[in-house]
Amino acid sequence: MKLGEVFPNVTVKTTQGELSIHDYFGEGWGIFFTHPADYTPVCTTELSMVQKMAPEFAKRNVKMIALSCNSVVDHEGWAEDIKAFGKLQEVSYPIIEDTSRDLAVQFGMLDPDEKDAAGLPLTARAVFIVGPDKKLKLSLLYPATTGRNFDEIIRVVDSLQLTAHKKVATPANWQQGGDCMVLPSVKGEECTKLFPKMRIEQVPSGKEYMRFTPQPE
């Protein structure tokens, strides 16, 4: 999938029944994230962490949905391990069944270097962030052997939501509340009006493009 494309509105079987992706995400933001298999160690730490961070995602109007290439029955049993490992009361987000790997293939989520017991490629650790317009805003693809940093996913959600409505970009290692950069397309009076506290960092070229501003409200 390419950034800016409409995320497929597939109908899926999940631990919360059959649902369509667009209806589930509703009017807010959505994160679709995939896992190599049930009852695997790295995946168990990841799904546990997602549940622990559920209040942070909810504050940002983000709904989560996971996919693993096993059945709903397997997912339900695995959820008990996830809850026990994380000392959790519940796994509140749905987990999609994909025993045929049709969705994994459709979304290009297979890791050719990592195989399961049957010799089939494992599903890579993909993250797709979908905006309220149902278009893909960001994608990340990790190999099966590397667990995701969900603090980073929160960070990029903050950046995406900010820059969707404000004429700024976020610099390297930006964190919520940090200085932002004024978009190059903002010039003249508009720049002065929108960013009265803007500062320009001087560079040897003499070009005044390193324009910083406090994070807009």
C-alpha cells in the first residue's frame, strides 16, 4: 500500500465477531498491526503493551486492531496468556483471524527470512496508521524478530494529528510539546500571522528555511 491510498475496507472475523475495518475505525483514527503467530514470545509482549497503552490511544481517538495468522479460537486462548503475562484484566481490542494468510499476502506483510514450522514465511510486524478519511497516513514494517516500540507509535500519531491541521512539520526526535518547523509553503504575512514567535536558525547557505516555532495550540 502507498501513503495516501484508501485503506482496504475488508470484512474480517475477529475475537469480537465479524466486522468491517472502516466501520470499526469509525470517524476517528485507526491502527492496524500484524503479528507472525499466536503463542509467540515477542508478539505476547507487544499485545500486552498495546493493552497497557490503550488509554493513551483512546485519548487520541485511535482504535487498535491486530492480525495474526491463526484462528479466532487460537486468539481467544492466547489472550489468556497475554492477560497473565501483562497482569491485565482484558484484551479490549479485536484480533483478526487470517489462517489462510490472504490478508497477509494482500497487505504485503510476509517476512521471507523467517519461517514457521511448516516452512511458510511468517507475517512481518506491520503497522498501518489510518486517518479519519480512511487513507493510509503512515506504514512501518519490522522483521518478525524485532518487537515494536509503541512509544514511537504514539509519537508519530501525535505528529500526524498535529500536522493534519496545522501548517507545521515535526523535526527529528520531536516530542509532544516540542518546537515544530514552519512549512516552506507558508510565506510572508501568513507566516507572521500564524507564527508570531517563529525563529530562523542561520545556516552557511544563507537560505532562511530552518524556521522553528513553538508547537501550535
